[in-house]
Amino acid sequence: MKLVEKLIQNRILSKEEFVELLANTDAEDREILRKEAVRLREKYYGHDVYIRGLIEFTNYCRCDCYYCGIRRSNRQAERYRLTQEEILACCRAGYALGFRTFVLQGGEDPYFTDERICELVRAIKSSWPDCAVTLSIGEKEHSSYRLYRKAGADRYLLRHETASPAHYRRLHPPEQTPQRRRQCLWSLKELGYQVGAGFMVGSPYQTPENLADDLLFLHELSPQMAGIGPFIPHHQTPFSAFPAGTLRQTLLMVALTRLILPNALLPATTALGTIAPDGRERGVLAGANVVMPNLSPVGVRKQYALYDNKICTGDEAAECRACLQNRMRSIGYELAVDRGDFVPE
Ligand code: 5AD
Ligand code: FES
């Protein structure tokens, strides 16, 4: 049996088979995989596209990931942090625009102690009890994750970045270990978060074996969400001279992830929209069902630069929402005013 058919039937392949598939897919195979991904996506979520209001509330970061523009060693990054009042104002504006999930994303900023994070989560949940709060603030102790959960956090995004330990070590300094990353993800699952893992496509030194590991890791962890976007170089990082991941390979990885996690929440990422003008539409047409427009104040948007040429940094939240609504309608999908929770099988 052909590998593509085998995958569609069994929903999983061995590592060797995935490597072979990644090396040998032609345009026809990719179209078969894309169509199956769309079929599954529509089976669980119809033509709805969920929106998540992304609030990038601090770009201070104690991490030093080699790919990231806000890594601590980038002395040229202009740092900012929003006050609780500013963050709540973003939520207020977002709520009026139909957002029912707020994603608090930031660097690993020691100013935001567990106490401050919990206070923030409680404030959002008490003002907008019908909304989900997603945290995306990096690696923390199990005890911290437990406190945030108690304060009302519903979901947590922590991409695994790459599931191959040796590759992980090439993308991060020695103090950031693949073991700790995995441990955090399992902790989050155990605490009952809806968890989002994910990885970059085309990151430096990535091989087809690494991508096969990513798919197998997703199958093993079985997260409710998976963020997949192309690596894009940032000019002030050690990886400035590496090429960006390609649209084709990112779309293939999104489709393959949909086959493995048929009912997952998969964003068509901003990075995908950055490497191609219709990247996010193409992402949805490869099985994605979430978009994450920015609710951060326009005044700080440019400072949250993880990679070069990020889109939407000059647009107000309302413009972004309208723009995405048009984009999704143009391909037969509709933004939903909904928390957009995970649908169990
Ligand atoms: N290109 C693409 N994605 C990046 N991220 C960080 N830096 C880059 C980059 N240069 C992604 C990481 C991280 C998420 C918040 O952004 O995967 O988990
Ligand atoms: Fe932000 Fe189009 S989605 S301007």
C-alpha cells in the first residue's frame, strides 16, 4: 500500500515511514493529504474558524533561544511590559470585537511573578467569565502551573520547538534542555490544561528525521492544540543568515498534523501569513481552524519581533479582525464568536 493511503487509514506511521513520506511526496500526494485534512477539520469544526485575541504583554525574556528576536542577548531589542490596566483594556476592546479567548503571551519575564500572573488571570476571568484564558509564558515550575490553573487559566501554549533532543540543543543554549521542555508539557497536561505544543518548520539544521520525530511526539503527547509555523530569520540573532521555512513544507506539516490529531485546534499562524500573502488562508485550506489576531496596543507591536517582517504590526485590532473575516469568507469559512474549546472525539 502507498504510504499516503496507509497514513489516511491508520492515522499514524512509523518514523521510517514518515521520513520516506516527507522525502517523496509529490504534488498529487500533497493534494490528497490536504483534502483529507480539510475533511477531518470540517467533520469536527465545520466551516468555523476560531479567533484568539493575542496580547503580547511583555518582551522581556530570560531565555536565549538562538532563533528568537527577543532573546535576552539581543541588546538592541527595545523592551516593554504592559500594566495590568493596559492588558485589561486590550481584553475589553477584544470582547467588544467578539473575542472569547485571550492569549497572554510574553517572554519569560521575572517581573511577572506567580502572584502577578494569578492576579491578572483572576481579573480577566472575573470581568469576562464567559471567556477562556490561555497563558503562553514559557517554562515554569509545576507548582507555578498549578497556581495559574487554580486562578482560572484554561489553556497553555508551549511549543516543543523540535522533538529531537540533539536538534533542540542546536537551537538553544545549554541551560535550556529538551528534557525540561517535555517535563513542562507533561505537567501542563496533568494539571488539566488544554495544552498547545508545536514546532517551527525549516528551522536551522532541521532534517526530515526531526520532522518525523515532531509528528510522533505530537501523537504521543496528544495535545489539544498545535502551533506550526515556518522559521523566519531575525536579523539580530545568531540565525540571521539561515533561510526561512517554506510555505509548501509548512502546509504539508499542518495537513499531516491534522491527520494525526484529527480534532485538534490548529492555528494558521502569523508566521505563515508573513512568508506568503495568502499564507493563513492556505493554512486553513490545509486543515487549520484557528487564527490569532493581535490585540496588543499598536504602540508596542513592532517591539514584539520574534522574526523579521512580521505582518499586522501597524493594524488596530478591529482592522485585523475585519481583514481576517474577509480573508476567511473569501475561502468559504467564517470567524466564530465562541471560546472555541477542544471537541473530544
Ligand atoms: N521564526 C518563527 N517562529 C519563531 N518563534 C520564535 N522565533 C521565531 C522565528 N525566528 C516561535 C517559537 C515560539 C513562538 C512563540 O514563536 O516557536 O514558541
Ligand atoms: Fe491583521 Fe489582516 S489580519 S491586518
